[in-house]
Amino acid sequence: MIIRSFRLSDYLVVNRLLAEALTEACYEETNHALARQLSYDSELVLVAEEGEDLLGIIIGTIDNNQGYYYRLAVDPLHRRKGIGKELIRTLEKRFIHRNVSDILIAVDEHGEEQELFVFDAVRYFNRFLPKGRMALSIASMN
């Protein structure tokens, strides 16, 4: 498996993956965010590829010198194989390379629980988030 930057040719497959992996409301919001991020900085959108198959995607962004993990989605048939962890670690390296001051996880109303468990498995934070928190700081780079 390789982790690489999103390519325009990935769009249809990624769109299908997001539709399968996320709730409908989360899918709609994520599609808009994906398009926005691709127009800003496509190097922070990564996919996990094995052979001809795309198995996962992570969308990151940088705002005010803070790196944000926005959305992580892994094909339901390929979960619990370390794909999400590798996507998280690779995006973290890109954030560090860009000298962000903090790395945060964007937590929204969709609360994709499996997504948060992957971050917990990578030991980024305590599983019990304060209710109503919109972003969780996981690493201070200072």
C-alpha cells in the first residue's frame, strides 16, 4: 500500500468511497470541503492506494498556521488494517514539514465515531472528548 497525494483522476473513485464510508449528511458536507481544499492545496488531500484500488482518503487543511485533520474515510471492507493510521501519520509529516504551530482534529456534528477511534488508536488523544468541542488540539509544535 502506498499513501500519495490526490490526483484529479481519483475523483470518481474517491466520491464512491466517501458515499460508502460516511453518512449521507456527512458525505454532502465532505464533498464540498474536498472541492474547496483541492482548490486551495491539493497536497493535503491524501489517498491510500493498493494496486488499482483506492482504499482510503484523508483531507487536511492549514488555517492560521494550524494543521487540521478534517475528514478520514476508509473503505468499509478494508477497515482495521492500519490504513487510517498510515493516512494520519503521513498527513502529520506534511503538517510538520510545513511548520504548523499546532495540529488539530476538526470535530463536527457528524461525529463519525469510527474516525475518532482511529485517532485514538494512533494515541493522539483521550477517547472522551468534552461535549461541544469543535476542534481538539493533539500536538503543539512549539
